[in-house]
Amino acid sequence: MTANDSSSSATSPSIDDPPSDGHGADSERSGNAYEYVELLGDRCPKAARLPPLPTAYLLGQDRDLLAPLRFLDPDGAVEALAESATPMTDRTALAEALRVANDAYGHPRAEELARKLADPRTRVVVTGQQPGLWGGPLMTLSKAVAAVRWAQALENAGVPAVAVFWVATEDHDFAESSRVSFIAPTGPETLDLGEDPDPLLPVGMRTFGPPLVSAMERAEELLGSGAAEGIQTARAFYRPNARFGEAFSRLMVKIFADRAPLFLDAMLPELKQAQAPYLERLVEARAELDAAYADRDARIQDRGHPLQVTPQPGLSPLFLLHSTQDEIGDHVQRRRIEWRADEHFGLRGSEGTWSVTELLSTIRDNPSTVSPGVLARPALQDAVLGSTLLVLGPGELSYLAQAAPGYEALGIEPPWVTLRPQSMILDTRSSSWLQELGLPLTELLDSTPEEIVARRFSEDPVGPVREEIDRALATLREQVLMIDQTLEKPWKKTQDQVHRGLEIFGGKVRNAVANRHGVWLRRAEKLHQMLRPAGSLQERKISTLFFYARYGDALARSFLEDLDLDPRKLSVIHP
């Protein structure tokens, strides 16, 4: 682990600038103990280790598995991006639609950024996530910050750039979008919207419904009276009749203010229209694409890496919105398209067969009904946006090699790819505790609270002193008995008195140590609840709203200033 006096990112978003002053693990940064934790090498905490493929890419290994995509080296990254070819993509209609949508979200620079996006010379930095409840987990904020910072780094290098956040409203994983955790006095507490009322319905077509009311009330209890402004903001955007994508985008724009990226709803009609020709191409190239997926999977496994997405021969990487009816009423479901014999297709888990010609007509006439899965989404996204850089999380990067054949099928210029920065928030109190413990953050991340305290306070301060006194008393006995043998009894009395005094004093010390252990055990437990809630890294578990309610505008500001873009480091942020 390394700490620095000041963050280079505070003055420049480039990851190539060296820290202003490097020190050892015990040095301070602006009054706080830590700036980042290394994610590679022996000093990387087990809890923060990356999956196999992202680790390999960062070590310069197996990058050919990503082809035609290119993994961005952390060193010299901005120069590589600036020198790469500009994908010439017509984004005029999409940019105008984003201007209107982001203006409705309250984006103060919607018109400026949309105008920049419409310019074919502008580089686009893309990231995205499902529209999680109250902004989703903290890692969502890190992704958005990273996209903004990379775009700013290109701007600083004289290259026009804009950041776009893909709001994955077409996904139907209700659980992932409808639950988050807060840190409660007794540990992390998960708040959710209950059971999925309509499985397979995209989250972008849902409203929060009545369960939001009780979830918001509990959130308010956990956040406390000091978070009134954050609660008021959440209530303004998250209402029972509001939709997931809109509420998420409005909250994120509020958090970022004029540094916000453009938010792109995956169900935006203009986006679906722009995707249509590429969706057709994926359907027409289905046989070749299926073979290419299988070949890529085999190559990944031959290198000894696990597959993130289970191979499913005969299943397309596309979904179709399908209407069903039961005794309750009509339902819209997002179902996987299956290729059938004789130029036909069906829907997984549903009866019926249709011709591929009908599917192509549906794409041309009503593209909003067809959506990509994880293996097709990256290529479709980058085809429409003409992306220069794609910022992904460890899980996404783990399956990107499997999705790479989609770029070749669409014949588009592939973007660079980087791993999103990872982060955690350390408040002033936690920093103080760590300094008093003299404990490396890496040790805290890998140890239980009990292990931490046991290692820190295992010494017995009285025992060694008693041994020294006993040796001195023994020497004294020999000396005094040489003077007068009758001094044996007084010496023994003195020894007993010393032992009794040490025993009484030792008892007081042991009580003090026990009390001190209790205090530090509770502190270690609090640190664990904050940094590794329920065994997960903080950024993967705790809600963005939890931190925004505590820190307000300082949350985004501190991330924008201090988040290290180097994916080999886990940044520790002090709002």
C-alpha cells in the first residue's frame, strides 16, 4: 500500500502524472492516512483481488483474447487515445434526443454537451450500469466519474471529448436494480422493493410502486436528521409513480451538477432507431456469429480462464419483447431469441415459431421491441456512439472477450477498453482509528475484527517487567546473604511484597487492556462494517445515496479530484 502527500489527480486528470511526493505506508495525505491500495502483486488484499482476465490484461497478458478491442495500458494512456482514429459516426439525431432528455433531467450543460456529441470529430468515452435504486451502489458513481475524467483528460490534450453514461433500462434484473444497502448501527442493512411483481419486464418500463414508500421511510431513519437535504433530494426524484431510468438520471445529474456526463436511456426511441441496421446485421450474420462465439470461448478456456457467460449454442445474443396473457391480465416479457431450423426463430420459454424474415421486419418497423444481451450490447453501443474508450467493471471486462466477435460482425472501429477505477470512502473518524491502530488498510481488508485486535494488543506489559525484577531480586539475594545470612527472611518478605504489588498492578493493567480491547474491537467492527460490509467491498454494497446524504456536493467533488484513474489501484477517498 502506498500513501502520498497530495493527489496528482487534483491538478490533472491524466493518470500519467507522478505523485507529488511518495512515502511509505504510514505517511499522511492531507491529514489522512491513505490514498490508494495496490490491486496487483503480493501487497494486494485478498478481498480486493480482481478476476482472472482483468488481472491478466493489467499484467500485459492474453490481451489478444479481446481482439479486435484494444486494452488500454495505464502508462501513456491519454496519448494512445488522442492518437487513435476517430470513428466517423453520424450522431446528429441521437445528440438532439439526448439534449432534450438531459435537459429534462436538469443537466445544466445538456445543450453544450449534446452539440459536442453531434460533431463527428468528438471522441466519446462510454460507461454504464443498471439504473439502481437511489443511484445504485457506490461503484456506479466511480464509473461515471471515470468517464468524465477520461473525457476531460482528452480535452486537456486538445482533443474534443464527451462522456456518456449508458443507463441500462432494457435489463430485466429487477433484484439488481431494486435493492441497495445502508450502513446501520448494527451493520449493513439492505433495503429493497420486495418481490419482483412482473418477471422479465425491463426495468425501464416499470415504476417503483407503493413499496418505495416504506423503503424511503426506513432510509430516512437510517440516514438520520443530519441528512435532511439528501433525503429531500431522493424524495423529489424517487416517487412511487416515477420510472427507474428517469429517477436515476435525475439523481446523478443532481450529484454531479455541471460535471455530469450525458445520460443515455437504453430505451430512448432515437437510440433504438439508430441501432436498427446493426440489429439487422447481427441477425443476418447469426450463423457466422454463433461460430465465432464458440471459437472465442474455446480460446479463452484453452488459456485456462473461466467463462463469465455460459455458452448457449443456438441462442441468439438478442431479446424480443413478447406479450402474454393470463388470468391476471396482459404482461410484457423480455425473452431470449432462439434460432430454429429452416430460417425460423422462437422465444426461450415460450411456444411459437416465426420466420427470420418477420424478425427483420420487426427490427425495421419497431426496433424498440428488440434489445441486445450482454454479448451484443457492447458492440451495438459502440457502433451507434462511435466510442473511443469503454470503461468497464471487473465483471464486464471478464466477459468482454466473449462479446468481442460482435465488433467484427458489425464491421465497426473497435474502441479502447479500460477497467474502471475502484474506490472506497474513508471518513475522518475511520482515518483516525487506523492511525491509532498503526494498522495497514490492507490488513483490515483481509482480517476479521477479532484478528485485528488480537494482533494489535497481544503483548503483556507487566510480565516481562516482573521477570526482570525477579532476576534483579535474585542477584540482590546473593549479594545480601554474603553480607549477613539473617537477611534471608527480610529479603523473602520484600520479594513477596514486590510480587503482591506487581500482581495488584498487573490486574489493573489487564483490566485496562481488556477495556481497551473492547473499545478497539468495537472500532474494528465499525471499520469492517464501513469498508467490508457483509464481506463485500464497500463500493459494491453501499448505496450512493447513503454517502451523498452524508457529504452532499463534496461527494462528487472529492471523487472528481482524487479518484486515481489507474485501474491497478483502489483509491481511498476522503470527502
